[in-house]
Amino acid sequence: MKKPIAFLAALISFSAVVYAQDVNKIHKKAILIDTHDDVLSRQIKSGYDLAKEQPEYDFDLVKAKRGGLDAQVFSIWCDEKGDYSNAIREIDSLYALLNRHPKQIELATTAVDLRKIVSQNKLAALIGVEGGHMIDDDLSKLDELARRGMIYLTLTWNNSTKWATSAADERGGKLEKQSLGLSDFGKKVVNRLNELGVLVDLSHVGERTFFDAINLSTKPVILSHSCVHSINPIPRNVTDEQILAVGKNKGLISVNFFNAFVDPKHEEAFKAFLNKYKDEYTALRKENAAGAKKELIRRHYDEFEKIQPSIDLLVDHIDHIVKLIGVDHVGIGADYDGATSYPKGLNNVADYPKLTEVLIKRGYSEKDIHKIYGENFLRVLKASKGR
Ligand SMILES: [Zn+2]
């Protein structure tokens, strides 16, 4: 009786090896593009070299290599008080990184550039500007950002501009009904983005702005980092009606990995977690307000792990979009370095292969995974830029 059991065990371990090889092969072959990372707004303060491994950051070039990441859209972000000068400073800090490490990373502004850079075994860097307030209500500044390499403009961040209302404000009910959506100047911004071949990014915008912009845009739009509202009904996630509109527009929704977007139960559980370590959290906030939550999670990971969603729940968001509008309109916009925490196993950009493993288990083919990881974004970028 021993022999069949030994044979079976050998067979199982053999298929596990083959399976791991499959994951690896599919992962390596894909062009993996993430459409949203906030590391620059942190790096500009610390001055850390992103070519070296930086444990505090979710992205650096060492981890990107390990995770098989091929292209990164760097979010140019400042809070609502920031302006055009903040955007320029952040873009300059990216340029400095590119100049220091030309063998490892290079700027891409078109799909053709991106494929070429990836074929040379370098990371393609792209620029996305997150928040229309950074154009200072001035179309010539929009032109200048495009000249410097901006491939998308997120029309609003959490704050509304004079010309476009945000999801936080629209759904928060802060604004008068008649002022919702895009103003005449807002429409000029969308037209100009179309002319320049800069993608209109509708993550963060309110529903009225969303429909005004998508109906006006002559090119595919993107949502660079958003999840599904019907799974987790928070203002930042998109409704089925919005998802259907993106399908019709031939655009792209890149799913966000932030636990508070992925998991409807997370926010309340996380509040209880913070409350449990209230004094410690208060002390940490005094030292470093921006990094306090992450540090608390690091210190009490065994406890935090209990409330961390699975990668499967993130894949539910992908599944939902695929069911509604097909596999050609979903991508990856992890929000690394911008969000506090991510599903179990996806702690930083080195962990992308774990997502590939779950996608395969959930029945996604190699071709589907390649589309989700990069081909869909490349199609949309090409449609916008013309190359
Ligand atoms: Zn954001």
C-alpha cells in the first residue's frame, strides 16, 4: 500500500512545481504596468535613493525588479493646498532619478516608448498628475505639464476645483446640486487633454463630473486607481453604471489595492485596531503623522493580520468589472505608497507574483492576465497618443 501513496505524493509535488513554473512563466512574460504609485511625494521629502532598497517604501527599483514590474506610472501628488510649482518640483525629482540611473529606468510617454524600454530590461517610468488644482486654472500650465511628460491628469483629487467636483464632495453632499460636474472651463480642460493626447483620469471625481467628462471625451478614459462600488459602497469606488460607461468608451479601470477600498468590513475593523493601541498610536502620530498607521501595523502585525482581506477579495473586484464589460477594460492601479495597507501577501511591488498565482487559480488565462497587467493600458495609451 505504501507505493501508491508515495506515487501520489510525488505526483502532487511534481504538479506543484509545474504550477509554480507556470505562475513564474506567465508573470515574467507579461508586461506589468501599475498606473498609480505615490512614492514620489514621499521621496521628495526624505531624499531617499529609489535605486536602493527602501524598507519604508512600497516601491523602489530593487523591489520592482523582484516583483517583475515593468512600468510604473508615478503619481504627481500634493494635497489640496499644493499648486503647479509642487507638480514641477516632483517631476524634477523623478527626472533626477532617471538621470542618476539611466541603465535601470527611463521615461516613457507613448506605448511605443514603453515597449522599447521594457525590451531593454529597464523600468519604464510614466508621469500621472493627480489633481486638476495643480494646473492653477491655466491651460498653458496644462500644456507645460504635457510637455514634461504627463500621460494622465486626474481631474480632481479629494478636493473639488473651480471647474470639476470630486467624489468626496459630491457624495459627501457638501456642494449645491446646480454646481456639480464640469464647468465650461472644465470642458475646455477635457478638450485640451484630448488634443494633447493626455489621458483623462476619472478616479477621485464625482459622478456628475465623471459623466460630463466621459460623454465629452473623444478618447478612451482611465480610472487610474479605483474599485467597485457594488462590492464596497464608498465614494471613491465606481458604480455599475459608471463601469458600463467605461466599457462603452473603450477605457480602462485599474483596480486599487487599498484595503479600505477592497473590503467593506475593513474600515470599521481598522478603527477598532487603532483604538486598541490608542496611546501608542497617538505617540507615533506626534513623531511622524504620515507614517504612524503603517508603523502601528508593523508593530502589531499578528493582530492586524486578522482583519486583513485576502487577495481573493481584490480579485472579486476584477471579476465584477470583467463580468460587466469584459477583460479588455481592467488594469492594475495598486496605490502603493499612497494607501495604508493592502490584501494579505501584497505588501509591496515585490509581491505582484502572488496576484498572478491567485488570478490563475481563479481561471484567468495567460492571455487574460497579460491584458489585465499591461496590454489594456498600452491599448488605451496608444489610442490617446496615436502611438
Ligand atoms: Zn488617489
